[in-house]
Amino acid sequence: MKFMWGLLAGFALGVATGLVLAPQSGEATRAQLGEQGIMLRDRSGNLTGDLRTRASGLTGELRSRANDAMDQGREIYSRTKEDLSDRYTKAKSGNL
């Protein structure tokens, strides 16, 4: 029971101290929080647009790199196929 009285007394002292030392009224605090919420929403909107722009640019760059890699792969395949075909023809004819 002593613990409960101590807990209630501590709670009451905390509330009283908060009310006495509050820098501004609750209405002013709510207004300030509302303004900060609007600023945060605007910032997050700008950040989203920036991220979309960056992602779009990266997508184009990755697509370009992938196409270049595919072209290189096709070229190597073509050269290797021709080389193996020539070797096969020479081996078949006995000129190897």
C-alpha cells in the first residue's frame, strides 16, 4: 500500500511540475505541432519526387548496361561459333 501512495504522489508531483514549467499553452503547442507536421509532409513529398527521379535515371542506366552486355555476349557467341565451325570444317577435311 505504501508503494501505491508513493506512486500516486510521484505522479501528482510530475503533473504539477509539468504544468508549472510548461513553456507555452496546450493550444500553442498543438498549433506548433500542426505546423511542423505540414512542413514534414512537404519535405517528404519533395523527397519522394527526388527519389523517383533518381530511380528513373538508374533504371535507364541499368537498362543501357544490360543491353551493352547482351550485345557483347552475342558478339562473343558469334565469333566463337564461327571459330568452332571453321575448326570443325578443317578437322573434318583433315587440314588441322
